Amino acid sequence: MPTAIVLSLTKYSDTGSIAHLYTAEQGRMQYAVYGNKYKGILRPLSIVEFTSAKRQNAPQQMGSITSASLSYTPQLLSIDVQRQCVAMFIAEILSTTLRHPMSDQPLFDWLCEMIKHLDTDVDISNLHLHFLIEYASHLGIGIDDMEHPDWYQAPTSRQERQKRLRALCLYYSEHIEDFRTPKSLDVLMEVFD
């Protein structure tokens, strides 16, 4: 069974949704999901194992998920509001930037480790900043530590954290075509206020 990171689940009809997944073998993929059977499993940043099959009535003749189970079961992510907000932000960044079906095992492995840190680290107040800095390297737009040395230091105040987060989002928008600032950015800033 392939393993995937769930990026998003988008409803397209009363009984169907489209799951946007990131796999090590095929990169970004999308599958139809019928009913609510896997709704609790296919949450953003869940790591799942799944099987799929082709269906004639699926949107754009894509495959549909026939079974899904959690590969990694997050403990704190499901009950901690701060962790949920960081997860929502990271999932939006990934949905915007992971656009192609391309294999990248090192990126997949790194993302799985990042998700586990999100679930297990005691202090996650700067995790989203570390994510943006490290992820930029995986995207080929690495941030020069000589040009932005302060970005590699832990922020000491709420204002500094917010300023750096906005600067990093601006950096991404300048280096990635059609990059959209995540809708969850304001929520994330409020949660860590």
C-alpha cells in the first residue's frame, strides 16, 4: 500500500470529495473519495496508507480511494488548537507549492519527520518558521543565511515572530510563481499572540 501525506480534502458533491495527497513515489496526486467513510482519516497532514482503483464516474477519470488507514497516528495534533493551526498553515503552504506528480523521497521523508515534530515537540511556537526556512531549500529557493542571518535565530517576541513570518511569506511569493499567502496566516498569528 502506498503511503501519503494528506494535503487537503475538497468536497465536490453531496457524496464525494477529492483528496489531494503527496506520495514519495508519484508526488502530488488526487483521488476521488465517496461518502464520509474516510473523512476522519483524510485530515490535512495525516500520514496515511491507501489503496485506489479507477472509477468511470470519478471526476476527470481519476482513481478513487478504496481503503485508507492512518500510518502515523498523531496524539496531540487532534486536541491542541495551536498544533492544528500550524498544521493548517503548513498544509496550505504545501498545497500551494507541491503542484506536480514528481517523485521526491528525501522531501517526503523530511515532511513526515516535520509532521512528527509538530505532534511531539513540547514548544512549537517557532516550528512554522523553521518549516518555511528548511522547506525553501527543498524547493530550490534556499534562503541565504548571510543575506538573512536573523531568520535563522529564534524570535524573542510575538512582534518579531509575526514580522519574520510575513517576511518569509513575502520571500516565497517573490520566488514561487502563483504563490498564494495562506488564508490561515492571520489565524496562526492570532493563536500565537
